[in-house]
Amino acid sequence: MHLLLTRPDPGPDADPLALALIAAGHRITHAPLLTVHTVGKLPSLAGVQGFIATSRNGLKAVAPLPEHAQSLPLLAVGPGTGELGRELGFRQVIEGPGTGRELAEIIRETIDPGAGALVHLAAETLAFDLKGALAGDGFEVRTEVVYRTDPVSTLPADATTALRDHRIDGVVLMSPRTARVYAKLAADGGLVAETRKVVHFCLSDAVARELCPLGTVKTVVARLPNSQEMLALIAREASDSV
């Protein structure tokens, strides 16, 4: 399949999802719809027992990590974030299946709230309020904004051309905000009719709901909100379309 991948530009690092899609035989057109800016640095770790990372971008914003930080547990929202944490040197990584709500439950089950604070490496906009969700259980969560994301103003020219020429089979959407930006830019660019000819691969139902401004478009949703399940979803759709 020819896929429009809307994830932010990974910078000098390769995007693991893009590499996996290419390895599976798919063609990729990159269309980053959010730009990531680092706005913070690694905070003080006094009284801290571990980190929470709800995206890879939060970890990238504070890398490279000092040795004493790597020795603390990392509570990662999903397998992709957990994998990056291990690459950055974390020796104890606890992974959730992909959402902040599910990660909060894992934290309740595995972490002692009396052992110290948890530092959440966050963006300026939170998809889920972990601090609020865990406060009633006695946890101290320090939300540290270490990066922000800004939407682009237009779809990239090659993405627009590929959609107009009906060369795109599917659009990969990994967050509600990305889907919201995509829907707006497609509508503003007069591409609504073209979006109805492609499959929208959505990480979650919340992502799919953001496509409502486009009217009736085909959406398929991953069984679990993580990259592995997105790859499986795309593989199933590609197999069905043969």
C-alpha cells in the first residue's frame, strides 16, 4: 500500500514505524502535521522514584540521560516508548498497552506511592491527566513540560499531489490532535472528496472521531493503541485489498 504517514519529523533519528512499514513492503509519503519543539530539560530528581513517559518525544526532549536517571524505573505508555527508553539506557522499563488511562492502572498495581514522586515528561497539552488520576491513590506526580507540538499550516505539497492523483491508499493517524489537523487541512485544501477514497488507519476511536469534519470516510481502528497493533491493522487491510 502507498501510505501517508502523518507523524512528526523524527529529526536525525529514523522513525521505527516508518521503517517497519517499509520493511513490510509499503510505500511511504511523509506528511508531518505537527512539529516538535523542546522547551524543557531534565528536572531535579530530588525525592523522585521514577519517570512517566507518555510519548517518545518526552524521552527525546531530555536525552541524553545521566547515569543516575537511567537507574530509575521508567513507566512507558506503550511498547514503542518503552523500546526507546531501553535504547536511552533505562534498565527498568514497565510498559503499558498504549493509553494514559491504562498506564495509570499499571502504576497503581506496581508502584508504591510512598517511595517518592513520579516525574511525567510531558507536552504542553495532555491527552490524559495522570496527575489527577493518581492523586486519589496517594501518588505525587510532577508534570514537567519538556516539549510542545505546533500544527503545520498546510499539507506538504507532495502529500497534496499524491492525494489529488489518487496515489494514496491509506493515511496513518497516531493521535487525536494529528487527526484533527489532518481533517482541517484536507478540508481547507479542497481535498474532502479525495479523503473519501482512502483508508484512515486510526490508533484509537478517539483518533477516528476527529475525522468527523470530513463526513463519511473509511476508518479502521487498532485493537490496542500502540504501534505494533497499527502495523497488524495495516497488514490485515493490505491483505484484504489484494
